[in-house]
Amino acid sequence: GLALAAAGCEALLVCCNSVHHEVAFEALRRAVPRVPVLHIADATAAALSGKRRVALLGTAFTANENSFFAQRLRRRGLEVVLDEPAARAELDRLIYDELTVDVVREEAASWFVARLERLLVRCDAVVLGCTELSMLLDAEARKRYAGVVFDTATLHAEAAVRFALREE
């Protein structure tokens, strides 16, 4: 931690949702006490201004009723909705068995878009709480869901740029 500060590091971000759980995040903050650590869920919650009911998608670790991510969103006044258990299990499988090894099947992308559509019927927004999930959206889908589907990886990077430019 001291080496980062000595090297001039002004902020730290870890581009993985799972690493932001409270124990790991606090350990990281203690390891680099002089360097602000930007939390991915805080960056996401800030981007959800004006939204009330949001679906949270991700691994079983990140997208569950008691997850650090759901808790942080709730602290910001957001109602967190989870997908059906079977869909959550399938998404967890897709993430670990396919996306993390750079496999993106058309069937998986179609299934994922159908899940988004179902969730958007009852939610103001959907949070992609896993950095690999955006791999399932092509350029057309990204445009179609702009403003209602929020990619945590992108939001975290944008928050880091604003921080570096002293806009936050």
C-alpha cells in the first residue's frame, strides 16, 4: 500500500464486482490508507439517480438478497429485485463456464436479452453486477437498453475518470 502512495497513486479501483464485498474491500482500504479506493457499487448507485426499483444480475455471490452489492444499493434508497432462482443459477453458470473463458454463444445472448426484457417489465433499471455480462450485449442491444441497463464495469471506469479529473 505504501508503495502505491509513494509511486503517486491517487486512487485505486478493482474492476471485479466480487472483490468489493465488505471484508475484502475494507482489507484493501486498510492496505492503502492514503489512497482512496473507489467502490463499484457506489459508482453504480450514483448512476441510478432517479431510479427506484432495480434488478441486480451477477454471480450468485454478488446477486443475492444479502449481498454487499444489494445492501449498498438499498442504503441509497433503491429497491433491489432479483431474478428467479433458476435464472440466477443459469446466469452464474454462464458467467463461470462461458464468459470467463471468452465464450459468447448466440443462444446465451438471446437468453440473456429475454431475461432483461422480463425484468424491465417490473423494474426501472437492470444492473449488470458482473464485469463479463456486457459481453452478452451486441452494439444494437447496448443502444436499445441505454439508460435502463447499467454496466458496473463502465460506470466504475467513468467514476474513476471523474475522480481523476477532480469532478467528484
